[in-house]
Amino acid sequence: MAHLVETMAFVGQTPWHGLGNELTPNQPIEIWAQQAGMNWRIESSDVSYMAQNEKGQSIIMPFEEQRVLYRSDTHAPLSVVSQRFQEVQPMEILHFYKDLTEQSGFELETAGVLKGGKKFWALAKTGQSSALKGKDVSNGYILLATACDGTLATTAQFTSIRVVCNNTLAIALKGQNNSAGVVKVPHSTRFDAEKVKHQLGISVRAWDEHMYEMKQLSQLKVTQQEAAAYFDAVFNNTSLSVAEQDESIIQFYRNAAMPNQSNSSRPDNKTEPNGRAMSKVMTMFNGHGRGAELSSAKDTAYGLLCSITEFCDHERRAMSTDHRLDSAWFGAGASIKQRGLEQALRMIA
């Protein structure tokens, strides 16, 4: 099976997805571009189509409303877009970090290309780091990613990575272009790197707020009933009252124990669409997850969130490791983690 990952480069420890070419620290942008497979440009050509005239001869006709985007090195097609589409070049993603690495102490850590060039990103460590009780350390990053196939706006966001398990979590991702932790530039607008940096603030505010919330979660003890209700809310978009939580945990374990039974054969004819996943995250929460026995995570709301992030980054079913990476950062896995964060924060609201 062909990999989604075209090329990837990294420094330091092998990334959680286990892919890429290792670089020594402090390499120039040009070396990153070469090793990460980003040393090419997106070119474009107006769309044409073949028709036949009245004599039966083939003629090529223009369709001026759309363009084909293609790679400059291989000429492989990437997507068909409107004339208004503003593409972002791979080197623009890397150059976004140039002054940050040279002047502000940032360090590029991973960069790469997915889906043959349709999507690419770079991730840099900001130098921010915090520890919860039990020496549970998280480091701060900025992820910049874009796509030319219509699946992703150019997105810059703060991201935390928990060291003990390499779990990734977007910080303050509230779905608004001007939120503290994320900036999204639609492809109908020209990408302005300096404006994006200004909007992000490149400051400690988003990180400090995020770690304050994680500290609150690490101090909130939860029962098994509350854990079951939380996972049900994350995976099935439910919202259970305290009075409903006893029934929730009974149904949770009933369905987790029989994930393969048909709907008609289950007691009370109730279904649990994500029973297997919910059973897995509950098991990780109850001591089998990476770092689950640390005092910050054991029987706490923070432990619930860590079980969700670990599941999406490491355990969720995927066609390959690179499909899981794409999902965890940009797709369904990222959405599940976002719901997990939102549900956890409701517990301390």
C-alpha cells in the first residue's frame, strides 16, 4: 500500500508516528526543504478539455474558470481549483519559522508532505514547557499546515505535546479565526505570514491559559460513572445529567463487553456505536495508558483527556501510521480530541 507520507524530516527523538529522515539540530531552511520533500513549487495551468468538431476532428477547448495545480518537479496533478484559489507554497510554510528560529529561540522539529503534495506542514518547538504534579511534562509547539486540495485552510495553531506519551493536543482551538490559539487563512485570501504571526501573538498567553486549564483538570478527581459519561459524550455526542450517569456506566460496560453483538441481541435492544473504542479508552484511563499512573492523570479529568489523545494518536484504527497522523492532526482524530477537550473543560466550568 502506498504511504500518504511523501517525505518527512525531524530532529531529536523519533516522532510518535515513527516516520521521517533524521536531521541534526540547527539545519538551514534549505536542508529542511530537501529532507522533508518540500523543495518544489506548486505550478498551475488553465483547464482544457478535448471535443470533436463537425468534421469529427479532435480539438482542445479552454475552460477558463478553473486551473489544475501540479508539482513543479514531477508534474503530478494535485487538484483542480477556481481562478480565485490562493495557493501557499511549501517553502512558505518553512520560511514562516525562519525569523522565529533565528531570533526567538524556536526550533523546527518535524516537517513533511502528505498525499503526494496535496498537504504539507511544519512543527516547531516554542521553548515553552510546563510540568503538572508527578513530573508530567508538556512542551509547547506551533503547527503550520496547508492543503491545495480543498481539505484544509492554511492553519497556524498552538499545540501541546505530552512528553511521557507524545500525545498531541491543539490548544484553545475554538473554531474562530481570531481565537487565541489558532489562525485560519482560507484559500480565497492571500497568505500573509507576518499577519498570521501577529494574530497568533507568538506569546506565552495561550500556553499559560492552556496549562492553567490542564492543572485544574489534573486536580479534579472523577468517578467511574463520570468517566463513562465523559467518554459517552465524546464519542456519541451525548450530554448526561448526574442522575443519568449510573445508567450510563451500566450500559457502557454492557456494550463494551459485547461490541460485536447485533443490536437485536443486546439487552434492552440498546446500541453503542463506539463500544469498542470506549472500552479501549476506559482501559487506558484505568491504568493501562501511557502515563496513566502519574498522579496528574490517575482518576482525574486530565487522565480522561489523555486517554482520548492517546487513543487518537496511537491506538485508533487506521489504514497505516501515516493515515493515523493525517487523522490525528487534521481529520477525524483531531475532531475527537477537540470534543474531548471541550467535554473536559465543561467539568471545571
